[in-house]
Amino acid sequence: MLKVVLILLLLEEKENSVWEIRARFIIELNQRDLSLLKKIQNFFGGIGRIYQNKAKNSFNYRVTKITDFKTILIPHFEKYKLLTQKGADFI
């Protein structure tokens, strides 16, 4: 199982009609591939966190800080273009 969400901007309405924007980069893999997720995290300089999803027997690597998007993730994907539909979705 491989699940990748490159950049997902979530616009959520909070109390008193205040809106919050969140960005997420997620790679989800089967629990047997935890070492690969750790290598990916290390490749990106240790940013983000790895979470376990016991219900799906998986782990996911998530980056949520806007500064990490601006300084690390976006420059990486601008330099190394994606070749699949994800590439077409990347803005």
C-alpha cells in the first residue's frame, strides 16, 4: 500500500467564523516499510513526524509546517518534477 498526498490545503471554519488554512504532505505506507519512511524523513532534513495508524497497519509521514513547505518541499518538487498524475496536480 502506498498513499501520497503532496499538498493539501484545508480551509476549515472555526468558532466565530474564523477560517484556518492548513497544509499537509503525507506519505502512507504499510507498517513493514517504516524504515523507508524514516529514510524519507531523514532525506528532507528531519522535518515532519511519523505516525502509526493501527487500524490500517500502516505508518504515515506528515509535514504540516508552512515554513517547511516553502523552504524544503516546494523547492524539491519544483526541481524534481513528478511524472504521474500527481505531477499534473502539483501547482
